Amino acid sequence: MTPEYLAYRDQMRMVAWPLRVGGLLAIMTGCGFLVGFRYAQLAWLMVPGFALIGLGWGVYGYAIWQRTQWAKANPYKGPR
């Protein structure tokens, strides 16, 4: 792989990085809520867990969409 291609990959990797990490953290937190509330016998508190999981997947999906749009707008045209 050429240095130009590696630089392009590094640049693309940073697109929407905070959103991807935030989405994954929301998903993991929601899963933690579901597990914790299930064993604490607090079933009515499971709603925030499902909400966090849904929000996390939404944010993560939006970040993937942003990255795809960036890759379409900035295609790599050099040698691999």
C-alpha cells in the first residue's frame, strides 16, 4: 500500500469518529442498564435501557451515513 492510500484511510477513519464512539457507548450503556435492572428486579426502569440502545443505533447509523457520504465526495484515485 502506498503512503497516499494509508493517509487517505487514516483521514476517512476520523470522519464522524465522535459520533461512532458515542453511539457505541450509548448501546453499551443501554445493555448495561437492561442487565442491571433485570437482576435488580426493577422492570419499569428497563425503558431507559431500550431507549439508549435505540438512540445509540440511530447515532451510529447516522455516523456511518456521514462516512459514506464523505467517501463518495472524496474518492481515492491514486495507486493502491
